[in-house]
Amino acid sequence: MSQIVKRCSVAAVLAIAALLPQYGSLKVSQQGLQLIADAEGCRSSPYQCSAGVWTNGIGHTEGVTPKSVISERQAAVNLILDVLRVQRGLATCIDARMPQQVYDAVVSFAFNVGVFAACSSTLAAYLRQSEWQNACLQLSRWVFVKGVRNKGLENRREREINWCLKGV
């Protein structure tokens, strides 16, 4: 049985997100949010990502089931709440004040791999030492899904590295 995947508009979700009250609490820049959204894409119907995790909206995984269809507004709410959760998690393990582009790339990275993995990484160790360039270059190591190199992650990391290095 084939399932039709319903896409939503990244541009529409970001426009809605900018109108939400929680938007003002973001530390990630508008470009950083765009970096995340472009890498994740937007789907109103659930799908299993390359790691097998049920996902909808813009990379939202919490509580998603095979029947979790959402609106663009809900995708925007979830995106903001998910990014705020990532920001809070990163603040517990990295106390360095990063250049904005470095911060944006790190939030995108942690949004993708999870806060625990990000905080436990060599990249985080470089960030704690304010070694921005070395931290940015560590992103290229995170291109595997279950031990297999993934072209989608290679493309995402390339965009994150390019943005990150603009802050160096």
C-alpha cells in the first residue's frame, strides 16, 4: 500500500512562525531558522526519516505517529518549540558566547542529531574553547545514518559548515 506524503510550504511555516509570541525568544537568527527549515523540508503528513523515526512538519518527532497529520500553523508552533528546546539543551553544555552564524549552524546540527549527541561531541569541546573554525569543520564528520554515509546529511552539513564559517 503506497502512502501519499503531503508536503507543506517551508516559506508559509516560517512566515507563520514569525508571528508567534514565542518567536521573540529565539536566539537563532532568521537565517539560522531558514537553514534548519530548508534542510528538514516540510511535510504535513508523517513519514519515517532515514533513521526510521516518525517525523512531520519541519523535523518534528515528539509524539509523531503514522496518523499524525498537522497543519502549517501546527508545524510552525512545533518548529519554534523544538528550536527553543534545542537552545535550552545547548545552553546546559556550552557556555561560550558564539558568533551568530556559528550558533545558527550548531543549533541546526543539534536539531538534527539531538542535544545529547551534540553536547557529547568533539565539536562541543571546540566550542567550549572558543575554537570556532575547528568546531565548524567538525560538522563534516556527522554524515552517517546507522554507519552508512548519507548524501542528504552530506549536503546539510556542507550548508551548515558554509554558514558556520561565515562567523569565523
